[in-house]
Amino acid sequence: MRKGLYWKVEAFFFKNGEYQLQHFISGMTHKKAREYYWGLHDTNEYAMLKMTCLDGSKAYTRQYNV
């Protein structure tokens, strides 16, 4: 990973036919964002998780749909 890049993690519930944002955190290093992402993933509470690089582009997004 390039230095100076930050990441955001978003977690969504699926209610009333749409994804609703429940958690949002940004400005983390890749390592911390990855730990947070997998911590949320392991709870098995969310319909979708996203981890996105904040370098001005959407070069990397991990997405998990149930």
C-alpha cells in the first residue's frame, strides 16, 4: 500500500427494500480499517460492508453482501 492513503469503512442494514447506513468511519490506515472491517464482518449483523480507499478515486472497494 502507498503511504499517505486513508480508508473508510461503511456498514449497512437492509430495511424496507434499501440499504441503510449504520456505521461510518474514515481516516484510518489500511491496517486499522481492515481490522475494523473484519470486526464488523465477524458480527454477522450487516447486510453489506464496504471498505474504500480515500485517494480521490474508488481504486479499491471491498464489499460483502449477504
